[in-house]
Amino acid sequence: MSTDVKKALQGGEFLIRTSDPQDIFIPEEFNEEQGMIAQTATDFLAAEVWPHLDRIDSMEEGLMPKILEKAGELGLLGISIPEEYGGFGKDFVTGMLVTEKTGAGHSYSVAMAAHTGIGTLPLLYYGNAEQKAKYVPKLATGEWKACYCLTEPGSGSDANSGKTKAVLSPDGKHWILNGQKMWITNGGFADLFTVFAKVVDPATGVEDENLTAFLVEKDFGGITLNAEEKKMGIKGSSTRQVFFNDCKVPVENMLSERQNGFKIAVNILNIGRIKLAGAALGGAKAVVDQSVKYANERIQFGKPISAFGAIRQKLADQATYCYVVESATYRASFDMERAIEDLKAGGADHAKALLKGVEQYAAEAAMLKVAGSECLDYVCDEGVQIYGGMGYSAESPVERAYRDSRINRIFEGTNEINRMLTVDMLLKRAMKGQLDLMGPAMQVASELMGIPDMPEPDDSLLADEKRMVANFKKAVLMVAGGAAQKLGLELAKHQETLMHIADMVIDTYLAESTLLRTQKLAELKGAANVPEHIAMCQLYIHDAADRIHKWAKEAVCNFAEGDERQAMLMGAKRWSKNTPLNTAELRKAIAKKMIGEGKYCY
């Protein structure tokens, strides 16, 4: 894939700079090889996963490891692993594409994501040459399965507060691990555990401030497992508590440096968050397919229910949400890929370049984790509603999808944590001088007190939506700048306000990504050939304006008073204004195309 385009925006810069449609990557640009890889992933689900979903959910002994091994034989576990370790060495965007396509695999996709993501990546990016040579080829083929042991009963979102301890043995040859981990995906069959613990000085009893990571083989001994957790959804995913009782780990199996574990966990979560968005997107598209198919087959009052406006509205909103999340996910993935390539060109090795490239867009990754998981939840909920009573039956595919989707708003940091992280990371980049938020925020504040400019007449495609997105950014800068100025360091304690700002930021990023994709698509294919894509873009941005006005209004009322409040409320209204639009006609057009093709077709 070519990255020979204008230098990408830095992380968070979308708020203060405009992008050109030609600067972003859109899914319609995948090449033939990427299309073949995607088809392989889809065919694998059709052959090895979907026919066996009941067996998978019943936790049939040995079935999930066997499916993972078959995926390994096809190379699906090693898409992003360098060729020297038995992988395909493909770029970040191709890896995201495979994540999306396998995201429709229910419990299997969770097992695969845990293995290829949090199970393999800490080793791949932080391991030394000997560690990678020993373990990565086995993980790439599926001969060995991996899991990641971070969460503990008393440390969920507060990961660095873990109680698991590591003490150096008297002969200096082993680390002795003692502690308990919970919610460990793949824990029941993993061969390699990446375990996070606090190192303790045996002489003084003083423990390190930060976690350290260790590579622990199942056969080292001292590892016991609780029974499989009984869960609401993803029932076929192995989820165990893991206990380490004087588990002896060779000193050479410390991963990276002492006390670097928390940094490893944070950086791997950045990757995990955007990958979760991709997987959720794949699951959502599959539910839209099922919704369209059922709506076409279900006859009521002498016609298929897909003929009724209320059902068409649901189908259109499902499709629009998927289109929007897809636009933003691949925009961010490609920005990350360009950053990675720039760092490699500057002399960084692949692992360091990838970590720093993704880290730069940590805020976008957090936003997409929220957007992707909430898109999937919405689409599944509407899918059940379209199926009606049958949707509540375990015989329907949407019943399983509905239950399985719910975990994604908790995985990889809850959506509440990710919302607050979004704002926190943007402000930290600003304080480090990496992102000039305050200059533009002050400019917006001065504009707030001035006479509004009359926009020049513009009859170009999506001109109104382009204006609206630019105004959304002003609304964000006004509210975030006002809150930061008024509350200062206390802002972190005002979580309700942070959540509103985060929602404004997320909707603005999604809206702009959708606008840019649709503009580029219209340039590539001609506007007359993509009317439904244009309709989805218009529908989302006009709906976003109402949401942004609500969030801006509530946030402003949380921290401003008197004349300042009144002025900012006027600004919130001014910068979230949308023009009247016949949304019923837009939804009809979006749904009609899918009904005709019998599937999600965007």
C-alpha cells in the first residue's frame, strides 16, 4: 500500500487543522492482495467457525485450540508478524482488515484477538532477540497459544495497583511469582502467559512502584486455574482465574526492563483499542446482513417487513453507523501506518516504530474503541428488534450477537475510562507542546464575541456538511478551552464534563472521517454513482449536530455562570446549527439499496 501522500496530521490535530480527502485512506482503495487476504479470513469463518458456534459455546474440550491451529496453518495468526518469525509481515492496515473480517466470529474472534494481540504483541515489540526467536514462531503458527495476565480482583482500570509479586530467588536464577489474575482470556489452554507483577526486594520487603512483565510457560509449574467463568456472552471464550504459587520463571524471561510493565500494558492497549473497533465493525456488518435477510423474508400483512418505513429506518441507521465507524477506523489506521513508516525511515526498528506510531494516535484509538463497541451494541439491539420475538430465541443468529456484543464496552478499558482518556491524552499532548489547542481555542473564544461571518455561497458537494464539521471543531474548542481555563487542574475531577467533551470530540472525528471518505469516493466514482454514501454522510452529520449541541450545552452549564455561560450557550447553538433535511427520504434510499442486494453493501 502506498503511503506516498502529504504528511499525515499528528494525533489530535484533526481538531485544529483541515484535511483533504486525498490525505486519507478509504476501504474502497484496498488492493487485490488485501482483498484476497480478507476473503481467506471470511472463508475461514464460514468453514471452521459459523457451522460450529453451538459446539464452541458449549466449551467442547479442545475445539477452540484446534480452530486456532487451523487459522495458524492459513497464516491468519501471523499477518502482522515479521517474515523472519514465520509471519507475513503485512502492514498495520492489512492487519486491521483481517481483524475486521474475523470480528464476526463471536467467541472465536475473542480468542484469536487475545492470541494475536495482547498475547503475542508484548513479546513481539518488547522481547529481546532470543525471546522472540524462541516463542514467536510457535505463536505465529498456532502451535502455542498465548494469553495476557494483567487484571486482578482489586485492579481493573487501575492496572498498576496489582498485588502479584515477583521475588528473585537466592541463587539469582529465577523470579518467584505469587499472585492471582482474573478474566484471563485463553487462560484455559494457553501455553505462554505474559504476566505483570511488582518486583519486591526480599531483604527490605519494598516493592517497585511500577509493574514488570514476565514470559511464563505453562510447564514452569506453580500455575493453577479456576474453573471456566460462566458469562453472559462470548460463552465459548476460555476465561479463567489464574493463580501463581511459587512459580519459578527463569531470569532471562523478564520481558523488557524492570518496571517497564506498565508502559508495555498501556502501549499494547493502544493497539488493542483500535483493533477492537475493527473487530466490532466486522461483527456489526454481519448483523446488518442478517437483519436485511430476515426483513426480506419475514412476511406480515401480505408483504416483507422490509417494505415498511419503520423497518427501513432501522436498517438505514444500522448501515450508517457501520459506514461511519469504518470510515474513521481506516482513516486512523492509515495515519498510524504512515507514522510507522516515517519513524522507520528515520532509523527506528520496526517494533519501536510501530509502538511510537500507534502511541501518537492513542486518543484516536480510545475514541474508536468507544465508537466501535457502541456501534456494535446499537446494531445488535436493532437487529433483535427487527427479528421481533424470533430475535429473542436462541435459534436466531442475532440472539448470540446481542449477548456477545455487550463485553466490548468493557474490554480494553471501559468506555467511560476511554472517554476520559481521550480528553486527558489530548490535553497532555497540548501541555507537552505537541498539539496547539489553546491558540485555536482562544481564537474561537474571541470569535464568540464577534459578529458571525456570513459564509460565501457554496454549491459544491456536501458543502453544508463541510461547514458543519468545521463548526463542530469550534464547539469542541470552545467547551474544552473554557473548561480547562475555568477548572484548571481540577478538570480531571469533573468527570461528567469530561464525558460530554469526549462525546463531542468523538462525534466530530467520526463526522469528519465520514465526510472525507464520501468526498473522496465521489471523486473516484462520480457523485451520481454513490448517492447512498452521500445520504449516509448527510444523515450522520445532521444527527451529530443535535447531539453536539446537547453535550455542549450540558458541559457549559456544568462550569460556567452568568454572562460567560450565556455567551457560550449562544456559541453552542451557533456552531451546532444544521439545515432542515428530509431524513426519511435519506433513510429510504440507504435501506432500499441493501434490501435490493440482500445484505450490507457499503
